[in-house]
Amino acid sequence: MKIYVKLLALAVGLFVSSNGWAEDLEFLLVNESNSSVVAFYVSPSNSGMWESDLMEGGYLAPNYEIDVLIGDGLTTCVYDIRADFKDGETVEDYGLDLCELGSYTFE
């Protein structure tokens, strides 16, 4: 059984584009690993720093998935992601076109 939980990523400290219309970006985050995701970060690839933890004290258990909504007001699709797992492992991936991918799976 899959549980879908909506996360709203409100950007803190991001520069909002003043040119053109920005759209929210939504993608599916899937955890097929053996450990819970206890922290999850998404940042524009050109920012050079991690934004706030989108899990905000929650977690994504193994074999579950969630919809992630990035409502940062930016027009970019290219983001870096980082996940911290309960077992102490950290996974980082860079330069992902989340508009094209539509989902991201931790294995």
C-alpha cells in the first residue's frame, strides 16, 4: 500500500524571479531503500547551498512515496537534492531536471 503525502516547499532565502511567470514544480519522491528518509533538501543547482529540510521532523519510510511540491517562485527545473537516512547515510545528487524526470527514487 502506498501513502501519498503532499509536501509544500516554501522557499526561504531564494531569489524570486521578477521576469516571466513562475510555476510550481511537482515530482514524486520514492523510497525503495531499507532505511527511512529523515531529512530531505531541494535547492536550485546554482544556489550553492541547501535550503530548509522539507521533512520538517517527519520521515519517508521504506517502500513509500510522496508528492513533493516546490513552490519557490523560480522558473528553473534543475535542482540538487540531498536526503539523510535514519541509518546515518546521506545521498546527494546534482543537476537533476526534475521537470523532465517527474520522479526520483532512492534505492
